[in-house]
Amino acid sequence: MPELPEVETVRRGLAQWLPGKKITDVEVLHPRATNPRSIAPLIELRGARIENINRRGKFLWFTLNRPYVVLAHLGMSGQFLIEPRSTQPSSHARVRFTVNDRRRELRFIDQRTFGWVAIDQLVMEGGEEIPNSFQRIARDIFDEKFDREEVISRIMKKKRAIKPVLLDQSLMSGVGNIYADEALWLASLHPERSANSLKREEVDRLLTSVSRVMSAALKQGGTSFDDLYINVNGESGYFDVELEAYGQDGEPCSRCGTEIRRIAFGNRSSHFCPRCQPRRPAKKVGTKRGK
DNA sequence: CATCGACCCTGCGGGC
DNA sequence: TGCCCGCAGGGTCGAT
């Protein structure tokens, strides 16, 4: 559920409170709360001091005064909440982190249990220490070292439809179903066009759209449809009112008035304007097709 | 390698 | 009222 703007909103909230805190206790309340690839049980974190709260794509990681990190993914319904210790945790609370703060504690809440918290090893990549798991997770579009030209080239080699390519976290991380649909709408590209049929200019425009849509969403604190996505203080984001495509099936396209349509493919739904986002690129004069 | 579908869960709203 | 189905912001895995 949470995509880059929502995860970044959570990161900012955590970064205001957590750095400098010492983890005094960790209580795992659900067996699925820990990723099986965690290199150690979370109780090992006891005694560690939290340094910085970082993010790559949809992954959060806390650096510690130790050679490993806390790595977390919110999945579809995960939340980090900073709550008074005196309050009863939600029935969906999965992990409780007690720190050296007498009033509040950090809780990981997750209704659907697709999210997790783990311990991951730090490794060197390009002169910089990153969690080991990030070898398979590409940099996101806001990363200083994001290589735009390289990503454009890789996208243009893919034979799949552009929508699943946008969702491929090993090419570029952070984009999920909402912002993929929004970016495709903004760039006027049909979600089922094969990536290798796109011109360089179109892919470039698409990446610009991804960046613009996610920046705009971040300014609103992300997209919330219900209380499943909320920030560390339990507050919703307001970008849902600005959505142009996602969830807008049956509503008129704000550019041309045509009804936004919803189609299902690749195990998810896609929303697009059939007029602004044509299946076929606008007439290619002089091209030959057929045998 | 690249691609695709199934799968992992809980809870909700709609149709009957 | 209640049941069943489809659907939901995610990633991972195995088969092809």
C-alpha cells in the first residue's frame, strides 16, 4: 500500500524522534513480523543506539552504532507509530520497540502481515555502506546517485508492458500501483504498451512524470484512502483528492473528459484514459508492418 | 536471464 | 441479516 511518498513521510516522522535513542527492549508479537532472511532475531537489537533513519524506494533502514541495520518494509498495510507507552497497542501490533524515553515507544502495526522488520548486514556499494538486501533493490528516482540515462536504457530494452516495468523494483524502486498509473496518465502513455516500443523521449517524459507525481504526493503527506496508511502520529495524507487516474474509473478524465477506464492485468488493476493514453502510438507514417 | 502466475494475509464493500 | 466473491497501496518464489 505505501509507496515512496508514504514511506518517506513515515521516515521523516521517525527521523524527528528516533535518532539518538537507545533500544532497551524489543517484543515480537507475531511470527510473520520478522523477515525470514533476518540475520538475527530482533531481540539482538537490545542495547543498540539508533543513528539515522534512511530510505531506499519503499524500504526503511535505521543505522545503528553497530555493523548491521534495522531494515523494514511496510508491505500493504504496515505502519510505524510513535505512541504513549501507557496506551494499549492495536490488535494488529506486531513489534514493540522500547527505547530510553519514559513516555513513548515505537510500534510496528500491520493488519495484513505482508510487512516486516529485520536485521540486515551492511555491505559496501560504490564507496557507501548499504544493507545487503539492496543488491536487488535499485536506487529510487530521488536518490542522488540515481542514474537516469542508465535506467532509461534498461527500460527501453524490456519487452514487457511498461506498467509492470515501472513496478519492477530492481530497475527503479519506489513506484507502486498508484503512482505508476498516475505517472502513465501524466505522460499520456498506455500501461500496456511494451517498454521497448517507447521512444527515448517518451521514457524520459515518463520518468519526469514519476518524479513530479511523487513529489506532489509527498507535499500532501502521501495518499490515504482509509486509516491503513497513516504517518507516525496517526495522521492521513491528502493526495487522494488529486488523483487523476488511480481509482477514478467511471470519472471523466480531467484533460479530455473521456471516462477513465480500469483494466486488470498482471494480477493488478490499471486505470487510464483511453483517449489521452492510446494503445497504439499516434500514427507512424511510412512504417511497414506484416511480412 | 526474463516473464508470468500463484501465493502469502486480513478486512471491506457489493451483490445476491 | 448473512454469505460469498472480488478487491486492496506489497514482494517472493517456482515453473516455463
